[in-house]
Amino acid sequence: MNPNGNSPETQERTILEQINSLKREDETLYNILAVDVWALAKTMDEFHPGFWAAFMKNREKALKRFIAETVKNKPKDDERPPFLR
């Protein structure tokens, strides 16, 4: 027993339950955000046909630029083989 009266198994179970609860809450938030983005895109596409296609094209460009910047600014580790750098 610990000073607070809980056994290590009870504390471990409590922590695992809290972790699982946080995972469920995170997944719920992610799903809510996905629905919000979908609703916004659908609404915008109704007012401005082609909005979604243009948005995705811009997103692709931004992602490629982000990856290029990340690779360019990545610290060089000469100890790793070239295919893992």
C-alpha cells in the first residue's frame, strides 16, 4: 500500500482509465473538427463552385513547401547512413 491507501495495481488501473478517457476525448474532438471542416467546405462550394478543388490544390502546394523547408532545415547527422538522413 502507498501512503494514500491505494495499491499500485489500483493506481495503475486508474492511470490507464484516464489515458483511455483522454484518447476517446481526443478522437471525439478530431471527429468534431472533421465535421466542421466538411460543413464549411460544403457551404463554400455551394456559394463558390470549385472552392474545394482550389482549396485542396493550395493545401497540396503548402504541404510540399512545408516538407521542403523541413528537409532543408533538418540538422545533418553524418553518423547515420545516407538513406536514413
